[in-house]
Amino acid sequence: MTSETTPANDIEGWDAALTGAFAILLGEESAGDPGTGYGVYHASDSIDEFLFPNSWFTPEGLAAREPRRFPDTDGPYPFSPWTWRFDLGGSLFLFDADLLAGEGPWGADGHKGPRPFDDAFVAELRAASVPDESGGALVYGSELGPLLGRHGIDLTTENATKLNNWLIVLLRVATDGTLADAMRAATFTERGPEHLVSVRDLSGPDVAGEPWESRLVAVAHPALRDHLRMLCRSAEAARSGGAFYSGADHWPWSDLLDVAGCSLVAGWGFGESQAGTAVVRLPDAAGARRT
């Protein structure tokens, strides 16, 4: 057990503190499965609303295996996703059904059209994607990138602005494929104890929602305990800061990862469900390709 006075440079003590804390959050799942790849995905309404024009939405950017950071669009915020590096090839992109079909707002009389791509692109996209119940197409960045290149589609210019909110993005956080590393990323503890969030950094109550306030008492590292309390607030309290922890009970923000063959391990919702982060078991093919 980690001492209440564990120093910030005590790596062994810090690792032990995280192991104990993750066991509390995950319960029986905490041991993980050595034969399974794990990942972290993050999505939000604000990403989709302001996605285009976009300098990284290129064939090369989407297909790249090297993780990259994005500019911080939020300014100082204790649980900012922009502290992460993202794996764009392993990220998922959902194209809206009306956009692909050229119907509704994208039809001949619609105010959004014409589509910035033709039927040949749509056919190839659908062949490479997982079909969504709504008629949309869910595709990995590693498959989308080459498609954009082959069809000469440029989504980096102002003309792409009209696509905002018509592509849903689930950004994959770069991790090593283990459950422990996925949890470090999802709980914003991967940078070490010197980057823990104090209860003074957020508005609202300084306690977690139940049952987590009672359970987190067992976390011996005091600063880590307070940090996790802010990520386990009640749904009401999380509206003003921090996050609501749903565990594996339900998908945060969207169940699109279920469509992609992922299974939920742990989920956090932010704000009034405008954003969510999920730790998942990856499908065999995705886990093998991206870890």
C-alpha cells in the first residue's frame, strides 16, 4: 500500500497507488486479459462542430502511424483532452447517411449540397466501412486516408466547413495497448503525480458521487484520491466540471464504438453529455493493427 506521504519521485510507490486505484474503479476487470488489446477513445460535440477546415485531415495525416498532438483549443483546463497524443489511423469517422446518399440537405434542392465527393468515393467508403444502423458509414482513419487520396478529395480548405457536424469523430488516444496504460490516459494520470488535479481547481462539490465517494476512501495516495473524486462526480455535479464515471454500465456520449466491435470497460461523461471518454476492449483486427 502506498504511503500517505509518497513523494512525487517515488515511481514504484506511484505505480502501486495507480494499480490500487484502478482496481477500485474496475473491480473484477482490473486484471485485464493478456490476450486482449485495450484502447481509449474520446469524442465531443465541439470537435464535430469545428472539425473543418482542418490541416491534419489529409491522406497522409489520417494514415500516419506516428501519434500527434493537437493545439489546445480550450485554454487551461484540468482535464483537457489536448494533453493527449492521438492515433489518427486508429480513430473512427462516421459519415452521415444523408451526406452519403446526397439526400435531405445534401439533395438537389438542399441547402448543403453538392457533396464534396462522388458516387465512386461513396461506394469505396462503404466497402471499407462498418455500416451504421442509420445508414451511415463508420471507417478507420487508416482506411479513410488512402480513399481521400485516390479520389483527390481536399478537406483542408474553407469549402469543407459545410461538413461540420456531418462527420462524427471518435479520436483514439495513443496508448501501448494494455489496460493499465489505457486507464492512465483516461484518468489523466499518465503524466505523473505532479499533474494531479486538486479539488480547488474545479467548481462544485469536493466529493465524488456515490458509490465512489465511499469506495475511493481506500485510495491511500491523498492527491490521487482527490483527483479521482473529481472524475467520479455525480451526473449533476459533473455539469460544472470534472466527469461522471459510468463504469461499464453504459457508453458515454455515443454507442458508436459498439458498432465498431469494441466492448466497454470504463466510461466517463463530461458536461451535459457533450463529451465522453471510453476505455474499451479492441476488436482483434484493430488491436493487432494499432498496438
